[in-house]
Amino acid sequence: MRQGILWREWRHQDEADRITQLRMLRLVSLADRHLLVQCVAITPENSSTRIFVDAALTGPLVQITGSGTTVAMAVADHVTTPTESFTPSIELIQGRQALDLKAGETYRLDRVVALYTSRDTVDPRETARTHADRAVEDLATVIDKHRDAWLARWRACDLRIEGDAAAQRALRFAIYHLLSAANPQDDHVSIGARGLSGSAYKGHVFWDTDIFMLPFFILTYPEAARALLMYRYHTLAAARAKAARLGYRGAFYAWESADSGEDVTPVFVVAPDGQVTRLLTGEQEQHISADVAFGVWNYWRATGDDRFLLDAGADILIETARFWTSRAERENDDRYHIRGVIGPDEYHESVDDNAYTNGMAQWNLEIAAEIANLLSERFPEPWRMISRRLGIEPGEPRLWLDVAHDLYTGLDERTGLFEQFHGYFDLEDIDLAAFVPRTAPMDVLLGRERIQQSQIIKQADVVMLIHLLWDRIPPDVRKANFDYYEPRCGHGSSLSPAIHALVAARLGDTARAQRYFRQAAEIDLADTMGNAAGGIHAGTLGGLWQAVVFGFAGLNFCENRPEHHANLPSSWRSLSMRFQWRGQWHELTLPEGGARVSANEA
Amino acid sequence: MSEPVILVPLDGTKQALAALPVAKVLADIERAALYILHVGERQLPAEELRNHLRAGAPVLDGLSIDVRIGAPAAEIAQVASAINPLAIVMCKHSGTERGKMLGRTATKVLHDAPCPVVLVPPERGAIPWHLHHVLVPHDGTPTTSAALGPAAELAERGRAELLVVHVTGVGAAPTEPGSFTTPRYVDQPQHEWPAWAGEFVKRLASICQLGHVQVRVFLAHGETAAEIQRLSEKQSTDLIVLAWRGRWEAPRAATLKNIVRDARCPIMVVRA
């Protein structure tokens, strides 16, 4: 992981007792994102022999995607023997090639694949061919640059934990995969739910990116964070179209987003028992719009990137706020309500006034008004252009604040509890402890109808709201809600344990936080999903990083400056990391005797 | 004996004849001959034997019948050892053992058989049987995988669909090394289930040849035998294939016993 290289090495003994040593390298270049490299070194130890290399390419070298993008690959091979170095015949690409090997001598086969698309160049096929041919001639440099790029990334992004090797490994695994998936050079792409490590979820982009992964990039790799947010900006038109189609103003982002930003959420799901069910997430998981806005604001607050705010971020904040003003309806109680939604807890569909959705919508409306005010004061001329571009009426920010003020939140001032949605407290309260241990999610065990009539929730919902809006929620309310909802959470989503670890740590319950942290870490490393081949869980990995940084380390940006309130597990001797805040690198070190935050040059 | 055979023990009761339609279809699929075995108390002339077996001429036409004298289970085991059949197909129990999960002879045959044993419920009677759906319960352990190879081969040769049901629920995950994991989390079911089922089938394919057989994976939850039975009924299963470690005493083989007791379709038992 340190060098971003997969090494495989083994000795093979055949039936004739011939022993052959094989060493293989595989990488996808971080320094040159068009290149993929594969090398095999073969050494027959005790017998000269003839081998056949079967390395034919499978699949076409040129493909056209559904959106019309041409994707072209070119292959270049090279063979190095003790006496010569040559380009093998075309047979190595198209089929098997024989090689005569002498005992004790090492033979190396190198392969470079270059990949270009019609988004990169007018002739991706020719560009790929030229690039592959050139790269294979100087492979050592290609590999060196890749390794250097990874070492530089690690210097910026590594997080060191002493005293808990398993936690350290889990964190580096998370950082490695997050870094692998991000591309600051292309702001028309984002990170799918499984990153680039598997084909499950078809590369679709969810709130996982904005809420779970983005904080890592914002604080350690802001260029990558900016590119991810620009993807949301480039897909704003599709979000506007979706809102308009459903009769709303502003931007309603796709629950499942691909290259154009159109909602690609399937309409039906086939359950494992063969039952076909209509899927409502695309229509009802409307919190996605506030989630995107939250990412924008989070990035701007941490980087101070006003250029981004003026060129793209303000559009997103304002259009999402507009969505909420048209979505929320004022009712007889003089409060605004948002009915018929799904919150992060997807076990309960078509609910009214989901606390997370309403809480985030309220935040979205307020922050849009705040940003409008700030831009009009600090950047009057650009603000006039934004106002003209978006057709902002003079009284519109006031309307956003009015809706936010009167939006129903579900908070019971007497108990300090948010009701997760209207009627939630009347549902059957099922003791989850009776289902321990279990090997399946609760909705599978109880069935769809029973789970909908129960208080069992799929993942952090009110708890997620506490995490995101920590500084807006009083301490006693945070604790009361965590204490109420945590025992009712079935953790049917892989996103859930990490957030519970984070909030438990911030509340000072380090032992509970550590249990959830381990649970989150095991999702990929212990394959508790039974579907590792589909790829890693990028959102979980982002959540794992947040659990350490915002939970155990207690990093917070109250009053627009970094501070921390550490809750380290007792076995962790120290934690150290670097992060960027307003263009400056900060070193956070939490030794046993106390804590230190120091600023360094960017 | 070089020609593949399927051994069909008949005890002379009407119930035992339920094995014949199943055995005939299996023999057609496997291109095997039927080997009818009757163990009685004395040798009978051919015509008397047919009457004794309660089988009309069309059913046993062209088939030779091996008649032996002695203890039925021991004789069946001896013949099976000699002819090495592809399978033994027999009724679960005789008429006099009605209400029993498994008859005394069938139980002993199950223990001693050198090959898979197909147990046919006597209630089926002599109605024709076909093989369209083969159900294999799989708890994720390598032990249950033992049933998969024979089931897949049979399904492919019989052009039947292979249904694999993974029963999960409350309780610890299997601890047997190499066990498959069930999905502890389902983030987005529209992506999760196809991905998990696809990977499950790929993992199965790595431990047995699935060939071109059509495979469908089902995830069920609850009491294992009841769920297998429920799915079997719902999917109109023609044959359930189960792996068995060879231990019958309580509390062993609880799932197998329950399925043998309740299933309305034949059950093939494969030793793990």
C-alpha cells in the first residue's frame, strides 16, 4: 500500500520436480493515470525449460460507453532475457508465446496498457498506442514516478496510531483506497460506492461521497475534494431537471448519479426470495440535496476557496435551498412540513418529517442565506452576476430563513429527543438483543412489513444528524438521542458502525466507540458482507477515517479554527496526523501526556 | 458390471413402487440401467414375484429382478457393493412403518450405502416424475458443498434448473474453515443482492463444476428445515439434494431428519 504496488511471489514445483520462481508486479499509475503496468520475472531454478506465456487480452480494445464516450486501450509488451531485450511478436498479445529459459537465469516480461478516452483526446486509440509504446521503453521511470507519487500522498495523508496495530492497518487500508479512487485532474467524475476496486453498484455515486468520503479529502487532499464537488456542479443541470420534473424548484440531486447526473436509481429490486419490490429511494431520499450542499460548505469553510464558492459552490447552495422552499409546505399548525420521504434509515419509507431530512434542510436554507449575505458584502460584483445567473429575487434569502425558522424538526423540548419521523415513537419497540448473534440484517430476519412497523432502524439517522450538526445541538440533546437510538439501530448498512463509533467517542464512551470502530474496520478486512469481489466500501472507509479524526482525536472546527478534544482508546499510545486548514498544514499529535496542534507551511 | 446402474430395492409393498418413476427418470438422465432388487423370505417364480411386488407388467417390463433371501438392508448393501450403482432409489418407509420418518431398512441403507441414496415419499405413488428444479440447501460450509457437485451434474444432464438456498438467521455464523459469509449488511438492495448472489455462485463454481447449468440463489431466514421445505414447495422443487456427515443420533442431522420427514418430493442424500 505504501508504494501502490501489488507484489506476488511464489515458487512453483511441477510433477517433474522442476522448480520455477515467479515474481509479479502490478500497478495502476498514480503519476500517470493513463497507464497500467504488469511485470513478471521468471527464474527456472533447477532445469532449463520451455514455457508458454498465455497472456492474451480478453475483451475489445476499443469500446463506446452508453453516453457515447470512446474508451481505447493499447498494449505494449517487452521481454528481457539475460542476453537481449526485445519486443515480442504479436502472439503474446493475441495468444500463447513460447520462451526457452535456461536454469538459473531470470527472464522478465513487461506489459503496459495505456487507456485514453474521447474526453482526453480526439484520437484515443492512437494516443493510447503512442503512450504505451513510449512507456514500455522506459518502464523504470514509469514505476519510479508512480512510487514517488504514492510516497508524496502518504506524507500528506498518513495517520499514525501507536499501540493498536489492527487500527493502524485499518486506517491505512482506508486511506489507501480513498486515495486510489480520487482524481483531482478530472472534475467530471466522482467516486462510486465501491471506488475503483469492483464493479458492484456500477460506479454509481451516492451521498457516501459527500458525507462519508469528502471530509478526508477536504482536510488532506483539497484538490481532490474540489474535483469531487465540481462533479456535483457539473451535474447541477440534471438535478434542476429532476426537481422540475417532480414539480419543485431548485436542485434535487440524483440518489444514484453517474456521468450526466441523471438519476439512475433502479425502479425495482428483486429480493433474495425472488420477490419484486418497487424501489422508492430515487424519489424519496431527498436529503441527498442537503448532503451535497453540506459537502460544498464543508470544503469552503476548510479551504477558504472563494473562487470555488463564486464559480460553483454558491450555485449549489442556493439551488438546493430553493428545492427545500418548494418542497416544504406550510400547514395549519403554521409550521413547514416535509412529507413522504426516506431518511438515511431506509427501513421506513414514505415517512413525514424525517428528523435528518428536516434538520439538514433547515441547515441548508440557513447556510444559503448566510452565504448570500456574505457574498453580497464581500464580493458585490460577482454576487450581482450570481444573482442574475440564478434569477435570485431580492427577498428570496429572507424566504429561506423564514422556511428554516418554521420548519418542523421533531425535537421534543421536554425529553430532548428528536422523533425520527412522525409516528416513530408509536411503533413496536423490538429488543435487538434477542437477535444476537445473527448472520443477516434485521429486515431479512423480520421481513419488510414487520420492520416498517417497528422502531428498528437501518443506520444512523438522528445520530447522523448529531454528527453533522454537532455544534448546533446542545450536549444533553446529543446524549439523549444517542442513548435512545443506538440500541434501536440494527446496523443494516455498512455506513452505520463508523458513525456510531464517531459519535460514541465524541460523547466520551470510548469503549463503545472502539467496538463500533472494529465492526466498521471488519467490513472489508474480514469480508463480513460476503461480497468482497464487488469492491471495497468506500463510504465505510471514509467513515472509519472520520471516526478516528473527529471521534477519537475529537478534531473540530468551532469558531472557524481547529481545536480538539481527544477521546483516545486506552490502548492507543499516540495518534498523529497532518491536515490542511485554510491553506496551511497542521500537525496534530496526541501523546499520552497531552495534545498538541502545530501549524506548518503549506 | 461396466454399465452404469441405479439400484431400486422393492420390498413387495405398494408404497415401495413410488421409487420406480423417480428411478426411471434418473436412469434416463444418467443413461443407466435399472437394477431391481427384492429381498424376501423365499425364492418366487417370476409371475408370482411380479404379483408379490404389486407391479403390473408395463412397470417392470424388460427389467430383470434380482431376488435374494436374507436381511433386506444387509442384502441391499451387499448388492450395492458388488454393482457399484450411481444411486440407490428407494421408498422412505413401507406401509407397515407409516408415520415413521424413515423406515428401518432405509435407515440402514442410508448408513451403509457407498453411493447417494434417493429417498422417495410413498405418498407420491406411481405417478410420473420429472426433473425441472433441483434444490440444494447450503449453509455456507464446505460440508454442505459436498451436495453441490452431484446436484449440479444431475441438473446439467437433466437440463434442470439448480436452486441454491442459503438459510441464515439468528445464531452464530458457521465456524467451519472455508465457510462462505452471508451479507451482514445490505446497503442498497438493488445492487447488494445481485452482487452477493453473483459472488456466491462464483464461489460455488470454484469448488464444483457448474457447467452450463442455470443457477438461482435464494436467501432465506428462519428455522432451516422449515425454510427449505417452504422454498421447495414454492418453487415446485422436484428433488432436494442434501449433504450428510453420516451421524444420525440426536442431536445430529436435525435438518436432514426434518426434511426427510416433511418433504413431498424425493430427497437425494450425499455423504459429505
